Amino acid sequence: METWRILATILLAVAGVAGVLIIMAKVRDSTDSSPTVAVAGLVSFTTVAVLCVLTLTVLPGAVAWGVAGLVALVVTVLTLAS
């Protein structure tokens, strides 16, 4: 497996886990409902996991780095905005 795939996946996973936590916190603040928070966390974690698997296996280099960079950028903006 290529090293760039592993590095892109690590970047995506680290930013994705932080993003999942931020999303769950925002849902908790807006709804104050535990089941809703759990569903939001499950959906966002599943999305990150699927993107990580796709990055490791089939996505071309530009798309993989684009997705990883976009997720990292979005998480950075959400972190600074909250």
C-alpha cells in the first residue's frame, strides 16, 4: 500500500474524529436529546469510516487528498467558530 494513502487516511481519521465530536456537541446544544445525539454521532462516524476505507483503497490521489484537506478545513473552521 502506498505511503501517501496511509498519510491521507490518518489526516482524514484525526480530523474526522474531531469533527464527529464537534457535530455531536452542536446537536446536543440544539436538541438536548440523547437519542438524537447518538444518531448524529453514528451517521457522522460511519461517513468518516467509509471515506477512510475509500481513501485507503480506491480513490485517486487528488481526490483522496482533496477529501482529507476539505474535512480538515471544515473541522478547523468549526473549531474556531465554536
